[in-house]
Amino acid sequence: MIKSSIDTATSFEKRFENINTVVFETSFSASKAVANEIAELIRLKQTQNQLCILGLATGSSPKGLYAELVRLHREENLSFKNVIAFNLDEYYPMEPDSVNSYVRFMKAQLFDHVDILPEHYHIPDGTLEKDEIAEYCKLYEENIESYGGLDLQILGIGGNGHIGFNESGSLQNSKTRLVALDHVTRVAASGDFSGLSNTPRTAITLGVKKIMEAKRVILMAWGEGKSAIIKKSVEGEISNKVPATFLQDHNNATFVLDQGSASVLTRISTPWLVEKVVWTDKLVRKAVIGLAQDLKKPILMLTDADYIENGMSDLLADSGPAYDINIYIFNKLQNTITGWPGGKPNSDNSKRPERAEPSRKRVLIFSPHPDDDIISMGGTFKRLQEQGHDVHIAYQTSGNIAVADDEALRFASFVCDYNDKFGIDNAAAQIIYNKVIDFLKNKKSSEIDIPEVRYIKGLIRKGEARATSHFIGLDDAHIHFMELPFYETGKIEKHPIGEADITLTMDLITSIQPHQIYAAGDLADPHGTHKVCLDAIFESIKRLKTQPFMDNCWVWLYRGAWQEWAIDEIEMAVPMGPDQVLEKRHGIFKHQSQKDGVVFQGTDSREFWQRAEDRNKETAQNYHDLGLSQYAAMEAFVRWHF
């Protein structure tokens, strides 16, 4: 195997890791490195007049890889004429032209944009009769073997550790076959199918045995959402409960990760257990808070023995005794708590997270979806408004795909009834209503909504967002509906961020000239809407940072309904009393289309208001457990420095 750019990435002592693991700063740089290895392999095979046999994966993880391969083809003349490709899997049953088919995915992401011969790529057939599948799978494997096996297999990883669709319980010698999909896998895919009930229960997958026979295997994972399973796969024992652990037995396998997916690996989360470290302020805070949480002790109760027995004797030697370190970190944590998120006027702000001046700040809150603001920072949002700041809210996307079909139909029916009641010409509205009824009656489970349905769904979300902002106390002049173009595809899969998205964001920031910007910093999915919206904000700020008004602008990042910042990361914690928790709940209730049976429920059966309250209460409890005052709930923020 050729030496790849992956092999030259920074390496660490692998005492805790059972497989070669390389961590890149971003999924983009990681994808580029993997693409370069594939390109080198293809070109080497070309010089040897040989075919290059690739095993390919689908899902969000390889999208950046395929985009880079397409770029290499277009800009650096990388030819795919000698490539034979075999895909890992396909849902069953599945028509090849379905929106969610892997045939359509691979053609859209790669095959239609390079010069690979159509007869050279193979994707499991989701249209077979059940009694044909066993023989088909046998022939699929024989076809791979006829080329001498896979030169390189690309993999992603599921939340339960599956590779391909080899779910938990798969054996290391499993063959290509029809499998029943795990509930966790189906829930993770349910967003693509507009709900769990529409999500396939079975799939055809390449077996673990064939994956293990590949000469080279690269598993890619991005985002904090994959961090827990990556730790199990890399540091855990080999087990069929986590099929990705089988790769520990492969003689040429590499896990390629970004910082998010690698974040809980021992060498990342507790590097002092792996090698000697320089004890920066940030690392000391992480270590001490982590130690207190692991031992279930308040910070001020930690002893010298606690430090020594848990691999932190170096810190004790450098900065001890424990009492001094404890006091220092306790005070740091105490100073993150403030009831004045916009800064407290006429006060000493040297130990507060925000500046006192200007006493009345222009505040711009970005909300990726129409409800992220109230779910993630509703208490802070209301506090800022009540404390007299000039607060603006910017809803970045319409959120239209997260509205159920029956909600759209109910809304269209209401418009017709309203017009009839008040003597308004109803002909045009009735035409739209009939068109919507006709479409929804015959809509396939994976079919994209027609524009009229998308517009109606967008109007529902818009009305709910406006109602929430009015509840907070904003007038219409302070409510901005951006409708960023990247989102408006009608599908789960969005367009890449474009200049139009950045321009709209820059124009809004410039018009408001804020002293504070709040943005969603949820990085669990680097290809998700939150991350794309954040990228648009970051790029806009980078371009605007030389403007004089940006000298006085601070950026605070909040997180979504799915997770919260780790305590050691939090730089501003805004406490809430019981009444404020209840007010936030009422604000979330304004989003009626998202309250019951929402389209993107995920693996968590709780409603959004319950998730938000439980998360905020947990943050407050974590502070209390560390020895600080007890509050009913807390919202947390991290400052981004540009």
C-alpha cells in the first residue's frame, strides 16, 4: 500500500488505543486527506495498468470525501476509468430512483460527476424479490472476488457501532445478506424518511468478512455525536455488540476523525494520562472539574491524594497544594454565573463574563430553525429584553421540512374557511387547497413536497416564531426571517453554504451593528443545519471583522436541544428561577407544530420543552454538585473569539 497523507498526520502515544487513529482539525481537512490517498492509489494502479477496486459508503460522513474526489477529477485530471466500485449497502425494499436510495445518493455525490464507467459501479439491488436475495448476495461477493478483492474500503460508523448495516450482534465471519435494522439505526435514519413509520426495517449489506478482507480500510467519523461510539470502538474490547471493534484485528485499518468525534478519546479528553502535558489554564480547569465530577465531590473537597491517585501528580507538583488549585478553579467557575447576560451596568466587570458598557447593547440572536432560540436560550433571550437591551432575533431557515403533512393541510383549510367567513375572494386559495389535497393524498413516503406545501409549512413555522418573539416582548421590526437559500431544497439534504447565504448574513450584521451576537454552536453533526448556519455566521464575521463596529462585538455560542456545553467549557451561565423556567416552557409551547409527534423526534421521546428543562436543570445541578449555589436551571454559553 502506498504511503498516504493520512500517515503523516500528527500521532500520539497509543497506549489506550487498539487501532491506528488519526485526528484532524476539521472534517474538511480529514476528507481531503482520505481523497488524496484514494487518488494516489487510483493513479498508482493506472501506472501499473491495473484496475482499482474501491468499496464505498453512503451517509453524511463520506460527502466531503466525494466532493473532493469530484474536484480532483475536474481540476487535477483524476480519471476514474480504471475504478471498479462496490457499495456497502442499500435499504430494502428500495427503488433506485427513490429520494432515499443509495443509488441516487452515489450518482448525485460522485458517479454522475466523474468519468467512471456505468458498468463499473455496483450497488446492492433493493428491488429484488426476497427469495432472490440470498443468491444475489452470493454473486455480489463472487464479483468482488473476481477482481481480487477490495483494494480499499471506506466506512462510516453508526451510533451503535455498525459498519455497513452490520448491526450489533453481527459476527466477524458474517456474509453479505439481508438484515433487520436496529431500532437505533432506524431512528437515526427516520428524519430522511419523514418519520419512523416510513423508515425501512431491512437492508442488504456487505458482510463483515468481506470488509475485513479488504487490503485497506478507512473508517471516517465526524462530530461530537459520534464521539462515544468512537471511544468504544477504538479503546474498547473486541465485541460483536460493537461491530466496528472488529477492525482492531485488521492489519491495515485507520480511523480518520475530526476533533468532535475524537473528543472523548483518552488522549484528547484526559491527555495527562497519556503523556506529560503543559498545564495551561484551560487544561487545569478541565482536569480539576473532571476529577471532582468523577469522584462526586465538590471542588473544594478535593485532596492531594485525589490528585495523586488519579494521574494528576504533575499538576500538584506544579501548582499545588490541592487547596490552592481548588480555590482557583472554584472562583473561576463562580465567575461564570451571571444574571446579567448583557452585562451589569455601573458595576465592576473584571470578574463577570460580559462587559458593563455600553449599558444598553444591541443584541443579535441567530436561530438556525424557528424554535432554537426559545428552546436553547429562551431564559436568556427574555432576560436580555427585560433588562432593556435592543434585541433582534434572526431566524436563519424556514424550518419547513419539520412540519407534518396534516398540519399543512389544516392550515390551508383554515385559510379557505377564513376567506369564506369574511367574504374574501376564495377562488385562488381554493385552487391551492385542492392542489395540496391532491398531492398529499398521493404522496410517496420519500417524495419531495411541492412548492405550495413547502410554503405553507414555512408560514406555519414563521407564525409560531413570530408568536414566540412577541411573547418575549419584541416588535416586528426586531424580528428577521432570513430564509437562507442553502436550506430550501425540500429535502433533508441541503445545498452547500453559498455566497448568497453569507451575503444575507453579512448584510444583517452590518445593519444592526451588534455588541453581542448569539449563535447556535451545536457541532454534533458537522453537515447539519446548525453547523451550516454557524459556518455562515463565522465566515460573515471573518469578512466583517475589520469594520470599526466589530471591535465592540462579542460572540456567544449556545447549544441545541440535544446537548449542553461541558462544565469546564462554559464561560457564561445564566441562572433561572422556577418562574422563569415556566415562562420559557410557555414560550416553547408557541411552536405548536413541533409539540406533539414532531417529524424529527430523534432517539429521545421527550418533547422539546421537556428536553430543554431537563438539560437546564442538569446544568444547574452540575454546578451545585461542584459546590456552588443551587438554582432551578441554567443556560450556558461559550465565547467565540474572532
